[in-house]
Amino acid sequence: MAALGGGSGPSTQFSEKDKERDVRASNFTAARAVGDAVRTSLGPRGMDKMIVSPSKDVTITNDGATILEKMEVAHPAAKMLVELSKAQDTEAGDGTTSVVVLASAFVTAAQQLTGKGIHATTIAETFMVGAKKAESILERVAISIDLTDRESLLKSAITSLNSKVVSQYSNLLAPISVDAALRIMDPTDNNIDLRDIKVVPWLGGTIDDTELVDGLVFTHKAVHTAGGPTRVENAKIGLIQFQLSSPKTNMDNSLAISNYNQMDRLLTQEREYLLKMCQVIKKTGCNVLLIQKSILRDAVSDLSLSFLAKMKILVVKDVEREDIEFICKTVGCRPIASIESFTADRLGTAKLVEEMHGPGGGLVKISGVPNTGKTVTIIVRGSNKLVIDEAERSIHDALCVIRSLVKKKALIAGGGAPEAEISLQLSNYAKVLTGRQAYCMRAYAEAFELIPYTLAENAGLNPIAIVTELRNRHARGEKTAGINVRKGIISDILAENVVQPLLVSTSAINLATETVVMLLKIDDIVVTRN
């Protein structure tokens, strides 16, 4: 009875061990469940997911980051894998499904090793050593590239797009993505700011109508209220952040009008006030006016629009606040906060501003901008919102692939080839080790084979036969042998132009390993009070 009552008896020790084992098993099960949920979406023949939100909005995608972001996850360990996918999306932009599948494989290996009685710290340390070895293996087999080699960039972008819902349009979207990235790229900088590439959805047509524009595009029509112009050549563009409407006091006040003379005087003064403002704008030579959206009151009145129309000034209203920086960088203008500071030196220029019409409505296109190379715009067309949304996500991934190549100028083969090579090299390294580290390293090496196994499985091939042959080919020294899912065979994947950035794979391996090590070191879950 003393043993039951005290805190140091054998029963207490056993219960603590059982608790630690149960917590770890729960975490591993949750992490594997997340991996299994997205595993079928891996590769060019992966399945798509239909995601339905509580508001009944439907999203169809096979992008791992999008699936996990919209998935409702309750378990803390499962949430860690969702964050893992976000981290991969931030770092490399691609490989968001691969990183979760890899983490799931490492979790399975760790679960088997803990079941054999190997301590979690030993497993964690060996896994971290294995990750460093895997990174050095990839760097040895990587091919250095020059960023002026457009063909290599195209191959990487096409490989990324081939696993998307819009894969049949990869030969169109890949050149657009590469050209957009190259135009804004600074040769002296090891990064690309993707905020300088604006992707504008325009409903109507097909993805074949998607185009790259050196300039600006607004997704709404020019103001037609008073019959203003819809096309202006040699445009001088002003961007205002104040209201072109009758002034209002800062506090709520009411104005009592007792006779018609007072009403007439009020209307006359309002007219003179607005006319004076419009004349100041016209005097600077401005013929295109962009008006920032106001959340307090109408940014522009019908009377001021009438004056601007008579002065042949094209007006685009409801410009979003977050677009201000992009507009200024593109056309070379500066935002104007008051009518007193509206001067000619704050105006931007463009060769042509015109309104375009399509099935999904109108838009305003500004082309011939002076700062070519600072920003670009991609107009994404599609027959419905689902297609356009997926095309946007696919273009984002392709742009991220180019950014990864700018960060780390090296390519590796795709098709499961790097994972097979890592598995082989780490298995050979495990033979040099002794004791428990050898077991852990062998299990870590075998976990990498889940990527080629899944690629073969999703392509409808015999995964065991394919992975066995892939292992044999790499053992014979064929480092670029990978799974050709189109032909259903193992072939030289570089000759098939299936390549991916080195950064995508190294980032995925390091992030997945760090996440699994973190899960391994958790031995209890503590729930705090609110």
C-alpha cells in the first residue's frame, strides 16, 4: 500500500512510462494521419481534393499548402505539420506536399525505433546528422545553372506546373512565369520580391488567354457616370488620397436652411468648391485620375465626375490601399494627400490607358509605363472562379520555383531520383556506424523511399517493383535514374527534362526532420487554464 501512496514506487514509474509512450503514440498517429491525407496528391498523377468551407465555398486543388491551410485540424501535433507546410511555402514556395509526406515517413520510422526501446534523444540526434548528410549528398549531385539560361528555368517551372490541376497549360503558364520573374530580377540580388508581380484574375475566356502585361491592370471599369473618356494616349497619371466631394465637418452637425436663397447659395458654393479642385487637377496636365477607396464616405461625387468628364480626364475610383505602392513603383507617380500638394512633379506617365471589355466585365489597362522592369502584371483568364483560383496558385508556385533558383543557383533531378540516391548513400553510411545509431540511420534512410513509392502508387504503377528497380539502378551508379510516370518506367529523368530547384529539396528535408525531432522530444501534453 505504501508503494501506491508514495510518489516513488514502481507502479508510479510504470504509469509515467506508459503516459510518455501514450502521448508520443498520439502525436505520431495524428502526424501520420495528416501525411496520409495529402499523400495521394503527390506528383503529376496525384489526385485533387475538393474542399468545402462552412460557407459552402468550394476549392479544387492538389496544392499541399492550400489543402492543409483550409483543413480543420484539432490535434496539436497535426497542427505542427500544417505549420510545417506553411514554412516550406514561405522558404521555397514549392514542395509543400513532399515536405508533409517526408515528415510522415520520418514519424513512421521514429515510431518503429521507439517501439524497439531506443531512446528518443538518440533517434533525434541521428536524424539531425542524417539531414546534414542528405543535404551534402544533394549538393554533390546538383547541377549549377546560370540565371541567363532561360531553358533551365523553363524546365523547372514546367516540372512544378505538371503536378497541378492546370497541368495541360504548363507550356503556356511556365514561359509567362519565367519572363515575369526575369523582368523584375536584379542580377546583384539573391532574391526576387514577388510583390512586384501582380496576378489579376479576369473571369471569361480560357487559360489560353492568360497574358503578361508590362504595366498596370485594374479589375473594374473607368467611371462612365458623366460620359468621361475611356481611352487616353500619352497619359499623365495622378493618384489622390483625398475626397473629390463636398467638405464635411469632423463632428456630426446639422445645417438648418430656412429659405430658397440659402439653399441656392449652398449649392452654388458646393459647385464652386468642386470646380476649383477639378481646375487645379487639370492645370497640372493630369488626364488620368486614380482615386483611392475611402471607408468614411464617397471619395468622389457625381458633380465632380461631371466636371472631370468635361475636362477629358479618365477616372478610375475605388483603388485599394494595398495597391498604392505597386502603382507608384509602376507608373512613377507619388500619392497626393491634399489638393494643395497636387503638382505636376507628382504625376506618373504611360503611353496608353484604355478600358477593355470581356465576358466577366471591364477592366482598365495601363501600358507603356516608363519603369519597365520594376513591376509586371499577369492577367489570368478562366471560364469559372475555381479554374482561375487554381491557375493563380499554380503561377505562384512556378514563380516561387524561379525565386528558389535565384536564391540557390542549382538544379537536381526530379521523379524520386534524389530521394533514392539519399536512401542509398545513407544506408551505406549506416554500415559504418555502430550500435543504436546504425539502426536509426538505416531507418531514416529507408524513410526517403516513401516519396518514389508514393509517386509510383499515384501513377497506377506497381510501387514495390518500381522502387526495387530504382534502388538497383542507383546501386549501379545511375544517380539521375527516376520514375517516368508518363511511360511507367525507370529512366534518366534529366533527359526527360524533369528537374527541380536544389533549395526545394534541401528545405523540405531540413524542415521535416526538425519537426519530427520536435515531436520526438515531447513526452507530455499540458493543458493550461484560460
